[in-house]
Amino acid sequence: MLYNTSNVADLNTGAVYWNGSRWISLTPYFSVNSTVVGAGSNASSDGAIGTNALAAGVNTTAMSTNAVAVGTGATSGKTDGAYTTAPTNNLPGTTTTVNVASQPNNTVAIGTGAQSSAESGIAIGTGAKVYQGWNFDNSGNPVANNYGVAIGTGATAINNNIVMGNVGAGNLLAAGSNTNPKNINNVTIGNGAGSGVTGNENVIMGYQAATGMNSIGANVAIGKFAATNATFTNAVVLGSDAGTNAAGNLNIAIGASAGVGVTIDPAP
């Protein structure tokens, strides 16, 4: 056994052995097969920066208190870079390059390139991301939204999301690939469900259900292609193609192709 006392290959002082080409850590039951060295590489086991943080992997960084970062290029916590600042007067914030002074805590990022920069955010999967977003309280004051969960390749969560798949929105529960409702408090389940939906508090289930639906919100659309390109509020649509291209409020369409192209509101 050899002891490295001269920062050979950017390793800190500690118990290591030489395998003929590089120094290897003797931490039991843990190994990383990489020759990447230098600043930010974590080769010196310096990627865990926050208190009680854990960083495992190449170019992996755990910035915040209790942060966990596992995987090549995973980042848990905020690094210096571009972030959206708090909005004011009900106007969106602006994206500026900053040196991060405060950190979210209890962040978890697992997977190649995974990033978690929201309080208690969890990002799992290649390129999965959890960001801190902003909203307003009842008095119009800006408040930070945290606690997002993103699971899956490219999953992106903002504003208290639970996201599984390639999706992203606010206060959203989404499961399936290519689901991407634009606003908040939506529930979407299915491949392509809710893609491009505008409006809040919708429940959407089914293959490409409610794709391109324009609404104020509070709609229920269940079924393959249900409510595709529809424009309505407080509607209930059940069945394949039901409510496609429909418009109006407080309507109910049940059955395959029911209510296709309907453009009326019920009598008061």
C-alpha cells in the first residue's frame, strides 16, 4: 500500500494504491473508473461542498446542505451561473448570471447530467432537472416554489411538480413521454397527453388526449385524442376523439367521437 502525500493526479492525501496508470482510492466497496482529473472533476474527492453532502462520480458536485449528487456531471444545489430572479409587481423575473450566495437544502440529483437546484428537489435520470420557479401569494408578493420531483430521461420539474417522463410545467402531475401542459395544477397521464395545453386545473388521460386544448381550465378529458384542439371550460369529455375541435363551456360529451366540432354553450 502506498500513501499519496503530494497530490499526485490531483488526489488528496489518503490511502491509495497505484495500479500502473493512476492512483486508486481504497474506500471499501466503492470505485469510479475514470482518468478525468483537474478542477471540477471530483478526482480529489472535493465535489461534496455543502455540509453533510455526498458527491459520487466524475465532474459531480453537491453544493448544498445534505445534498446528494450521483452520476457523471450530476449537480445537486446551485452553482454559479444563470438563474431567474424573483419577479416583482406580478411581472416575470429576469434571468441573470449570478454568483450563488445561498443554497437550497436537501437536494438530490442522480444520473448523468442530472440537476436539482430547488429546495428538497429530486431529479433522477439522464438529464433530469428540478428548478426553482416563482409564483405569487394572495397579496401579489413573489414566493419561491420548490419540492419538485423529476424522474426519467430529460424530465423537467418547476414549481412543486411531480414529473415522470419528458415533461415540464407548474404544480403538475404528469406521467408519459412528450406531455407538456403549459400552466399549473394539471394532471396528465399518457403518451403525448396534454401536449401544448393552456389553462389550469385540467385532468387529462389517454394517448395524445387534449393535445393543443385551449382553456381557462377545470376540464376533464379521458380517451385517445379526446378534446384535441378543443376550446372550452368546465367540460367533461369521455371517449376516443370525443370533443375534438369542440368549443364552449359546461358541456358533457360521452362516447367515441361524441361532441366533435360542437361550438355551443348550454342554455342558461
